[in-house]
Amino acid sequence: MTLLASAPHTHSMFTVSRTMVAVMVCLSPATALGLYQFGWPAALLFAVTLAAALLFEILSLAVAGRPIRPFATDGSALLTGWLVALTLPPWAPWWIGVLGAGIAIVIGKHVFGGLGQNLFNPAMVARAMLLVALPVPMTQWAAPTDPAHGPDLAAALAITFGAGAPVDAVSSASLLGHLKSQLDAGLPMSEILATTDSLRDQIYGFTAGSLGETSALLLLIGGVGLILLRIITWATPLALLGTLFGLAGIARLIAPESFPPPLMHLTSGATMLCAFFIATDYVTAPVTAAGKALYGAGIGALIFVIRSWGAFPEGVAFAVLLMNACTPLIDTYIRPRIFGRTRSGKPLPLEETP
């Protein structure tokens, strides 16, 4: 017999599993492009990372004495592994994917108590820890190629599980890494932009980068799909992208030879993935619309600051984790209005109560 609490009750067509599946469907276009462009090594790394995430989820549940079902089959571990895989260099060795999945599931999720209990986004915990601990393998990028000219399955197995990729195959710098290295060398922005990929390539994803972050257009389409499905709201993505674009535009006006165009910030790196699929995480984001907007604006501002003056050319993972830590404070001061009470918290007079 099921006991129900007193009314009112809320009803939604989206369970945890359906929500996770919907997010993965919206991620599929950008993922498919990454697998197509980077070939068999990327596909093997993707499969290994997802399998490792599911394995670590089952082991963590077993250690905690919790039932394997429904927790290991609700899609949350699979989505976490998916996001981790999308943030990895596409030709990284297998153990990078396993280590990233383990960090995300065990440290980022189950150390805090499991689904719904984590303070920090698990995928960004994994990415930040891997970047700090393993900066070389985490910044070795493969240039996108025609699959007909890429490694076959046998070569891919050697790249992922064997000796690794040839040095000349992973020497391509990501766009943000190229910008930072050239700026640090003292070159003016006008000369740097002449040697970078075109804006069209950045939008469509024909650039070196992580497995699923290169196509700003496909990630934007997937993010709009999430909004139309009412899985996420516009507040966080709009605030994040608007703040990043605004700060980059102001900096560009003040010092055009020291800062890249604002559109480059939006179309490169993990910006679009973060705006629609990372920053909108239900557990680690504020609950109110105003809080979500403030949270998104904070992430956008931190991304710009880290990219402009930090040691890392990307900055998304660190920006998200810093704002994750601020979420409880935001929720403390920006609270939803309680039904039947004024904004001050006092009960409405009886005759004014709806």
C-alpha cells in the first residue's frame, strides 16, 4: 500500500530516466559529429568511458549497500560518463576515460551520497582533476579528418589500448590553446587571427578539440531542444552566454590586440556544452529563475577571467565548480515565494488569501 502526503501534488511526464534519455538524445548530434570526425579511436574511447561509468556506479551502489536497480539503470551514470567522454581529447588512451569516469562517479557523485546529493557537477570534477593532474595527455588534440583517411580499427585499437597515437597526429592545438600560446609569445591579436580557423569552421566544428565540444551549432540545436522539451529553462544559458559575450566585447573594444572577438568565446571550447548541458544540471544549480540567471552570469564571467588571465586556456570546468560552491549561498538569499505568504514571509490576511 502506498501512502500519499497531503495535497497539493505535482505531476510531470518526465521521470529521472526519461530526463536523462532526453538529454542524451539532444547530445547525440554533436556526439555523432565528433565520432565521425575523429574516427575509431574516439568511438573506442567513448565506449570505454561509458562502460566504466556504469561499472563504477554499480560498484559504488554495492559498497553503499544500495540496490543496483533502479539506481544503476536510471541513466544518470550513463549521462555522466557521456559528458566526461565529450570533454576528453578524442584520441586519449583508454585509461584516461576510465580514470575520468571513476572520478566523476565515485568522487563527484557517490562520496556526497549519490544522485541528487552532490554539491559539484561530477563531469566537471573529473575534467578539472584530469587537467590539473595530467595536463599533457589532456591537451593533446587530434585534428578532424575525413574518416576514409583516418586510422582503421586495427590502428585505433593500437592508439586507444596500445602505444598511443603518433606524436604528429596529436600535435594540433585547440583554438583556445593556440590563442593563449600566441598571446603569451607577444604576438598581436590581428596576426593570431590570421592563422586560426575561420568562424565558419568554429561554428560547424571543423576544428581540433575535445570529442564532443567542437560544433557550437549542433550543441546550440541540442540546447534549444532541451528548452523546447521544458527540461531546462532559458535563464542559465542566456545569462552565461550574454555575460561572456558582453565582457569579451568590452575587452575587445578597450584592447583589440590583446583580446579575441566575443563570438570566438561562444563558438570555441566547451562554452556551448557548458551553457546548455553542464550549467543547467538540476542538482548543482540554484532553484529560482533569478538564482539561475545569477549563477549563469557568474559562470560566464569566470570563464572570461580564466581564459584571459588564468593558466588554463579553457576555464569552463573551474568556472562551473566555483559557481557550484556558490549555489547554496544563492539559494539562501534568492528564495522562491512561499504560497500564501507575502514577500516578507508573513502570512496573508485571511480575506486576501487566494
